[in-house]
Amino acid sequence: MPFAQSHYPFSISKEAFLKVFPADFVGEGIDQTRGWFYTLNVISTAVMGSEPYKNLIVNGLVMNEKGKKMSKKEKNYPDPMEVVNEHGADAVRLYMINSPVVKGENLDFSKSGVKGVVKDVFLPWINSVKFFVQHAAKWEDGNKQFFFDESMFMKNESGQVLDRWITSILQDLIAFFREQMSEYKLYTVVPKLVRFLDQLTNGYVRLNRPNFRGDNGEGIQYASLNVLFGVLLQISILLAPFTPFLTESLYQTLRAGLKPGPLNVDSIHFLRIPQAVQ
């Protein structure tokens, strides 16, 4: 890669090869610094006179809980399938990509760390969606139906401070996400996504309960519910590449509040990353 995947120069012309060269990125463990990465550069310099990739992603090594190399012979690590079956593949994935391993450093893998992702990140996030569903049902009260008003959400003209705060930091997050992901800086993006979920669940939802209950009138109640829906939808889209199964489940729950249109599709993975609105 990129030479081997195209079998260049034996099975493809130089013109066709240059359409995929250099590679957008390559990724491997830090142990390949003197192996594959070095070999790629030697071959590319000799054959093409340039580097073989535009971006290089290097991950660290995953060690056992005590910081020792994992060994099949010693069985000094938890069975991966047991961890997945107990906590879910998304929890394992988010635990690892929100760790030092994505910065080329070692990770001492711990089941308790995976459990912490479920307890501290997933459950509050899921409960926020349930919270929305419950309060939207109360707003409907049998004679109307909640539908998300995207234009109202994007204009961010609510007079409520908390509504404006959460939408403002979400737009900043979207801009940061697009910039950093375009530069393949995964290690900067995921911590901010997790931090935003904490601000959403432990800040906005808790402090804005009077508006969600309708204590300040039905108009403000709908506006705040609309903001909460929009935020839940957009943060789910941002997290979809990292937690594909959970975000799909949450999106299918939220679809009941979407009118037919570009946001109402069969899967969250068909949606594009939103553009930031300043």
C-alpha cells in the first residue's frame, strides 16, 4: 500500500496509479516505525521520488492491565469477546479511541475502563434521549405531535440562555470536528465529543428542566424541546463513525420526530456531517 494494492508497475499504468498516489493515509502500530513505514518510504523514494502517503496515523500498543505484553500462552488479558458481549462493541471502541493509544502511546487495557464508558458516557446519553421522548409526549398531550423544526433550530433565536449556550458550543464543536478530522487528528476530536456529552447531560438537560416541563409556557417548552432534539440528532451524527451501533439505535428512536425530508433516512450512516453555523 499504495504500491502493493495496485500491483504497480506490473498490473497498472503510471497514469492510473498516480490517481491513487500518494495514499491519503496509512495506519499501523508504532512498532512499524522501523518496519513497514520505513520500507514504504524507501520504495517510494526509489520508484517515485516522493513520500508514499499524505498522512500517517500511528497507534500505540495495547498492553494488559499491568502494563505487560499480552500473551496467548499466558492468557494474561480478558477475552475480547467476553468484554464485547458484556459491555458492547461500541464501548470497547470508544474506550480505545479515547485513550493514549491513538497518540502512539501504550494503553494498559482494563475491563473497568470499558465499563466506565458505559456508565459515564453511554447511559447518560441514552437517558437524555429517553428524557426527550418522555417530555415530548407530555407536550403533545394527545392533540398535537412533535416534529423537529430545523430552520428554527439553525437560527438559534431562542431567548433562553441555556438554549443559546448549548447550540453555540455545539456549532463550535462541529467546526472543530470538521477541521480536525480533515487533518486526521482523531486524538483531538473524540475527547471533545465526550466532553460535550457531559455538558449536554449534566449541564443543559439538568438545568433546563423547568422549560422542558412547560413551567414558562408552551412556546418556550417547544423551543427548548426543539433545541434538545436538534442537539441530540447532531451529536449522534458526529459520534456515528465512532459508536455506529448505539447511534443507529438512538437515531431510529429520534426518527419519530422527523418529517419526511433529508434528515429522515433509513440509517444515521446515510447522513452527512453537519456544517457549522456561526
